[in-house]
Amino acid sequence: MRDDRATPNIARSLSGKRGVSLQERIYRLLDEQLALGAFDHSQAMPTEEALAAQFAVSRVTIRAALARLEQQGRIRRVPGRGTMAVPQHRAARLSMTDVLGDMDQVARATTVRVLAFDYRPAPPEAATLLDMPAGAICQYAQRLRLAQATPRLHLTTYIPESIGRLWKQADLARYSLQSLLRRHGFAAATGQQIVTATQAAPTVAEGLGVELGTPLLRVQRSTFTAAGQPIEYIDILGPAASFDLRMTLRLGSADG
């Protein structure tokens, strides 16, 4: 039987963290529990009153955190049953171990919304990772990937202009970027990936439906053809629950 007596102490200690409200901390705790599968999807979650007692906070604080989780599609209110955890489909999670193949899987499991599309100079960071001259013109796009109508990933891409001119914004809204690249003969053979953590800036926070400053994982990728031609720079942002890290371990007999 799980002992929840320590939980209120966690909530009280978190409430004292500078710059982060108690409501934000309770939201993060509930979000973490949902990500860890602490709530059975077939049974109602504890009531607002029970959660308030568990975390030693007011029902107003719990209600605000639950409302935010409901808006993000993490929970749903079912008349006559209560609050239910929504199963999170692993297919919508992004594998950080595969530089080239996983975005196809993500594209199949999600829908896309194009937020911005034009041609502009690549910022220094993107130009460096693409091994292009500073200020080189690229196709620029911002998109959201949604699972069950809930934003999961915020993507910003820079494609060299000579490649990006081969399709239009409407194509990007209809097809995955990887399929468009392959359709025009650009097969990614090599690439590099940088994984860091950041905080949600205003535009990203609005797109993902999270609070300003929410911790996010950031994946930056650049891909190249076998001949070394730069193809794509992509900057992927999302909550930790949207990502998946898997490794294959080869253990020798001496390991232990």
C-alpha cells in the first residue's frame, strides 16, 4: 500500500521555491504522476478534496492545476464517473536515439498545424549546424504536432532555399517534411543532434498551451545527404512527457 503521508511535505517544500507558484508546483507534480502512470485509466482519479488533502493545499489550487491538465488533454471529466487520466500514446512520443527515422513515426501518429511559413536568413545557430554561410536564405516554417487535438511538439525548420522552393505552405500542411524531402530526391544520410533543456518562450508557450517558462526539452537536428549537402535544420520543443529515450545495451559477461 502506497504511503502518501510524505506527499504534503513535498508540496510544502516546493511551495517555498523562489519564482515558482504553489499552483505551478502542484501542476508539475500531477503532470509527473500522470506521465509515470500513477493513475489507472479505467478508474476515476482522486477527487479534488482528496488531492487537496494529499498535497496539503486548497481545492482552488487543485482545481486550477486540473483545469490546466484538462486543457492539455492529459485528463478528462466524465459525468457520473469523475476525472479520468487520458492514456498517452507512445507513438506520439519522439525517440531521441534515432537521428533520421523517428519523425516519420511521429508524423503518422499526429496531425500538423502550420503557424508560420516564409523565406528568411538562417540564424547563426541554424547556419552553423547546417554548415552554411551566415545569413543564407532558407525556407522557414513553424509547426505544431498534435496528438488527439492536443499540441505535443513545437517545430521550427530551416531548409536551404534551393530545396525549400520545391514545395509550398499548403504542401507542408498536408505532407510530412520528411516525405516532401524524399519525394524530391533528398535522402538524409548523416546528421547530428543536440539535446538540451530550456524554458517556454511566449510564442512556444502559447502554441503548446503551457505556462510561460515551463521547462521543455529541446532537440536540435541537422541532416545532410551522402554527398554532404545540407538538407534540414529542425528545432523541436516539447514537455518531457512528449519525448522518449531508449538505448540498446550490449552487456558482456564481466558486467555486473
